[in-house]
Amino acid sequence: MGKAEGYVEDYLKKKTRAAGYLCYKFVSPGIKGVPDDIIIHNGRVTFIETKSLTGTTSASQNKRISEMQSHGADVRVLNTRELVDKFILECKSEPPL
């Protein structure tokens, strides 16, 4: 059995803040399925949905993710600390906008 979703989300918050990025909880009242967090880094914005290793995105989450991506948003689903680390490394390798 995998770790709880909060295990990954707490790690994301810790690592993004340590890297000097902004990490905000994302809520959109009245709209189900939006990603958990917004990360602002190097002039970019990434929406992150965190899951446990065994967790899956719901139909409403899949709809929102597809909808947001079709409008050019960078939306990721991260379910391990290793994927969080990979995301942070990717952010660090991007030049500021």
C-alpha cells in the first residue's frame, strides 16, 4: 500500500519553498476537480494534483486537467516524492521568463 496523498503534498510544499518558489493551495469554489496546488517558479505557473502511490484521479479531476491543458496550462499529477524531486529539478533547469 502506498503512502497517503498528504505525504506527497507536504513534501511538495517543503521542496518548492526550499527552492524559493511559491506554493499555494488551490481552491475554486463551485468547481470540482481542480488541482491541489499552484506552484509559481521562474515566471511560470504549474498546477499540481498530488495523489498517493495507489490513488487515481477522479472523472471530475480528469475533466479539469484536460480542460486546463487545452487552454495551455501546465498541469501535473505527482504521486511520489521522486516525481516531486524530478519536477523541482526541471524547474531549476528552466531559465526565468
